[in-house]
Amino acid sequence: MQIAPKVWHNGKLIDWNDARVHVMTHAIHYGSSVFEGIRAYETKRGPAVFRLTEHMQRLLNSAKIYRMEIKYSRAELCQAAVELVRDSGMEHCYIRPIVFRGLDEEKPSFGVNPFPNPIEYYIGAWDWGKYLGEEALESGVDVCVSSWTRITSNSLPSMAKAGANYMNSQLIKMEAILGGFSEGIALDDRGFVSEGSGENLFLVNNGRLITPPLGAAILPGITRDSIIQIAKELGIEVEETTIQRAALYLTDELFFTGTAAEVTPIRSVDHITIGEGKRGEITKKLQEEFFKIIRGERPAPNNAPWLTYVRDSAEKKTASNSGSN
Ligand code: PMP
């Protein structure tokens, strides 16, 4: 796996090997981190980061929920990610910004109260292939409904992408893997369909898209939002509504969305075949449009600025630098 040689830390690019924390770091003990997962894709104009602003806004939202005061603006965080990708020389990669409660080594504090601990900022990047396997995008994956309930939003808010939430995701993922499945789908505390351990979920029913609402303790996925916008543009009706477990078995098509998983069809749930047991036509169409957009081959719905071209912004920066000299 190719890894970016530098990590962005508190405003500077440092060597990968220097991006280390003390074992008494608050986040390690109490899960006090918020993070993002973003992809940069290869395009004809060089690497382009997909929906960078929306991801950095979600990072700021997650931090706000956990009362972390962030000393960087959204624009500065976006610029930091762009600089890291540019410096790495990679044509495509996965970008991981993380903000967490650290350890003040001069004045250490070890309790649950996070306020005395300093806030640390890092962004790393690596080349991450297809999250659920190369073949998955075409042939689909086999999944199960998890025996674990998705965290309830009054315990750990699902609107925040917080490290602690992923203990729940790990229980779901480990159970699925040990059961011979690629992924698990969690139900919420009421028994309605929520999401995968790291993906949102869509059903295709009689030509309509159905997806659980934010109230089902889901992360407000940026790929989810992208697919909703693409579907609407294609004239496909989209409904956000509560979904019973059994409806998963009866749907025509089913797929996951996520930055890592992109748009991955699901061919079976609990060993019950979904539709024809392969990628359905609507899933395929949405996937095709999504991939064209991320590769810069067609504009996003409503011409929205979904791609940040890493080298273009370098040119702009150079131009503005020379302008001020
Ligand atoms: N749900 C969970 C629990 C996730 O971890 C992710 C991945 N970030 C998603 C949904 C999908 O979100 P996005 O499309 O923004 O990556």
C-alpha cells in the first residue's frame, strides 16, 4: 500500500514516522476523537478531492457536538488536505483528518473530563483500494443483519463521526466477518434498519429509492447525499423513511454508499438472495453517474463544485503568491 510520506500536523507537514502520540493520550483511553474519510480521485486534470468542503464541515460539526474548539477554519483545513495530497504525489488516495484530545506532557491530565487536554490535529493519506473488494462493485456483497443494535443517538450522537462510535461498528463488522459475510447491517434501537458498520444503505423498490432517515441513527453520509442528488437528477424518486428488517429481503435492489465503499451492490442478506442476486439496473446507472462525476467526466448535479483539483489550486496559490510579491 502506498502511504503519503508526510502527515499534516497542527499546520505543518511532518514525516510519517514522527506522527506519534503518547500512550496516555486522552483519545486512546476515552475515545475522544472525531475524524473524516475523504477520497481524492484520479482525473485528467490530476487528483481531485471529492466534496472536500462538505467533509471538512462535517468534521467541524462533529467537533462542535463534542465541545472541541477548532483553531482552524474550514478553508484552512481544506487547504491542508490539498497540500498533503499534492505533496504526496499520489494520483488518488484516501484522506483521513482526525482531531482528538491529546496529552499535555507538562501538565498531564488523566481523567474523563476532556477540557484540560489539548486538541490535536492530524491529516494522513494513503492509497486505499476498493473497501469491500475489487469485485464487489460489480458482483455485489453478501451481508447479514447484525445482532448488535446501532448506537442510539441520545447516547452517542450519530451525526458526529466520532472515534467512539466505531466500537459499535467494530462489533458489527467482526460478527459479520466471522459469520462469513462481508458486512453487517445494524438495526436501530426501535428495530428499524439503520446502516452498515461504515456505509449508508439504499433499497430500490419498483424503481424508487428508499433509504433510512437521519432519525434511524445513521451518519449523514456525503455519498448518500450525492446519490440522492444524482437520483433526483435522473428523475428517480427518493424516499427517506423507516424500513423494517424484512423489507430488506423483499426489495428489488439493495446497495451501500460510503466514501470507502463508494456504491457497492448487495446480493444477499442473511443468505436470502436480493432480486436477481447481482447488481441491479438502477444501482448500475447510479454507480455509472457517480463514477463519471468523481473522475471529472461530467458535472455534478446543478453544476455543484464537488471536485477540488489539487494541482489547479497549486497554480492558483502560485499565481496569488507571485501577485503579492
Ligand atoms: N455510516 C458510517 C457509520 C460510516 O462510517 C460512513 C463512512 N464515513 C458512512 C455511513 C458513509 O458516509 P460517507 O458517505 O460520508 O463516507
